[in-house]
Amino acid sequence: MKTFKYLVVCVFATLTLMNCGGKEEKKKEGFTYEKVAYPEGKADLKEAENNSGNIVITSNDLMQFNTKEIKAKAGKKVKLTLRHVGKLDINVMGHNVVILKQGVDLLEFSAKAAVERENKYIPKNSQDIIAHTDLIGGGQVTSIEFDVPEAGIYDFLCSFPGHSGLMKGKFIVE
């Protein structure tokens, strides 16, 4: 029995060491693999905010924004740019940024948005929205300009069905 245990440990150790070698990565034909550097968000965001009211947010194929917090000055006009740094199509992994008024329930808004496919997942005639970008897919960029509301904390999210659970944050107006 002891011999069997040693044999299993030796086989496992050998396989582990063999897999640690410097093998070349095999690539599937027809696909491209590239490493994308995702900015940390806060340094880039601070810089963008100081440059004429520009705010830049990135989203990816892992249902993530690069930041959970956006800051702006009340009454100022800002340009919000969303860059989808992923590769997936708009119908599979579409993203947008929707800034909601204070007091709007995220789950309730998300449920309304999920059934508005024809309207790019923005509820028609909604009085709950301060501003929103277009829905975009991998590799696309969209921008909007709007006047920042009064000081307070507002929620922002992606209204594509199922995304708001992960893709949300706070829009802080000072």
C-alpha cells in the first residue's frame, strides 16, 4: 500500500513539473489573442476630469467597467466617453452607461430596461435618467455631453440585460 502511495505522488509530481515547462501557447486558427491593458481607472479618471470636463470609462467582455466611481462638478458640462475594449458583438456583450436620478431603484430600472431591446435597453419615456450613452459592442466608442446635476450621489449602470449586477457605480457630484 505504501508503494502505491509513493507511485501516485511521484506520477503527480512528474506531471506537475512537466506542465511547468516553457511550452509555446497553441493558438486556434481564425482567432487572434492579444493582451489588453486595462487602466486602473482612478488615475486616468482624475486626469480626464481635469481636462475640460472629459470623463472616459472603459468596459470589457468580462462585464466590467474600469471604475466604480465617477466625480464631477455640479453645473458643469461634461463629455462622457465609453470605450468597449472587448471583442464581442453588441448583441452578445453590448454595453452602455446610464446615469440615474437620485432615489431610482436599480433593480426596478434594470427590469424595465431588459425588455426594451428595440430601444437599445433604455426604457421609453423614462423620467429616471439624467444621461445615457448609446449601446456599443467590442471595439466601439461612444460619447455624450450633458450638464452635471446638483451636488449629490447618483447611480450609474449598464442597462444591457443581466449586466447591472456587476456593471454599476456611483456618480459623485461635488
